[in-house]
Amino acid sequence: MLAQPVDFFVRMVQSRRQGRRLLLLLDYDGTLVEIAPRPELAAPTPELLQVLARLINRLDYAVVVVSGRPLHNLLKLLPIPGLNYLGSHGGEGLIAGKPLNLSRGESTLQEISEWKKQLSGLLEHVTGWWLEDKPQGFVLHYRQVSPSQEDQLLKIIENWKASVVVSGSYQVLPGKKVMEVLPSGVSKGEAIRKILLSSDFLGHFPVYLGDDTTDESVFAMIQEQGLSFKVGDAEQPTKATHFLTNPAQVREFLALLATPREEKS
């Protein structure tokens, strides 16, 4: 994929939607904001909040933030009236002010507890990792594991996750220095496929921006309906049709989309 200036992509989006309402589907970590050493450090800037509010205030736009973060965390980070949310990789959401549960089943707390206990035991001799509880599962973070121990950790979790998958109730989603355990069937792609068929977004032109392997299910699903942008290294294999270099370029792209044409001339 060849690099293009941001305003080229803005013009392309406006041309391709052909008068339809634009649906912006935006990943959070690594897309709207830079990835931080710990999730709680990846806070939005006031400028980003202002741009999102401007996008929402346009009557011909709708905006959904799509993240692996829990819904309650997204609501705290981005308390913007009119914004829509899909949290937990699409397992829960708030769309047009209405709660949305797209999970295919209830997570069993006892089973999740057993998987956590087992993984913690296997990694007890490795330092720099931690577990984060999620509404439907949990996440292993290992961004702060030393390079000398990371290969050891990856071998351990590769064998461990095979036993999780065999159980049939859960899936293991890899990401950037993270690994998430979720109920089987939950994915961003499946959640967005469903909301695109809902009365809230039927007929909209969807544009998805994401940076991680968990976004690939959306890139694959959206190809025939809209546009997809991978954020990051253009040399990495992806099903996205275009790319933006980093979150700063994403924010520039969104700021241009938020600006009415008469203000640009």
C-alpha cells in the first residue's frame, strides 16, 4: 500500500459515501491514542475530545468507538453526549443511548477463575506481566516483560491457550503485548456486522480505523461495504485497504473530516 496525504483520504471518504450518512468506527488504543505502558495511562487529550464532539455534532455523521476495553472504561474516558460505544471486543455496548449485549453466552466466573489461576502458576517465575479482569474474561499484559524472558513467556502461553481453545467455551485473542480470553464467538467484526444491519445504522457508509490483530475481523467484513484503515506499519500483512501511519495522523484525519467544506476553502 502506497502512502497518501491525509487530505487525499478525506476526499476519498467524502466521494465514496455518495451522500450517505458516514459511520466512523474507531478503535481506541493505538488508533485514537498512543499505546501506553499501562492502559490507565492512555488518556485522551482535550483536543481529541473536542474533535470527537465536532464529528458527533455533524448531522450527516455517526461515531462508534470500538475497543477491547470494558464499556464502563470507555464511558469514563470518552464522556461525550451522542457518542456510541462497543466495548469488550463487541461483547457489550451502548448504541443510541441503549445498552447492547452482543455476547453469545455468559462467562462462568468459576471457569474464568480457574484459567487465571492456572496461567498465573505457569508464569510465576516471569516478571513484568499482570492480569486485568474484564466483564467477560481477562487479559494478560506483558509489555513490561524483559526481552530475555519474553520468549519463555510466549512459549508458555502458546501451550496454555491451546487447552483454553479445546475447552470450546472461550477463545484467546492475541494483540500487541497482550492476550485476551473471551467467550467464543465474540469479535469486533461480528458486533459491527450486527449493528450495520440495525435500524440505527442501516444504509450508512462505514469507515473503520484500527491498529491491531483484533481489528482484522472488521477489515475482512467491511471490505464490500465501506473503507478500512490500518494504523501503523504498512508492511505488516492486513486485510485493510488503506493505512494511516500513527494516532497523530488519525487525529489529523478526523479533524479534517470534522471541518465543514466551507471552512476548508
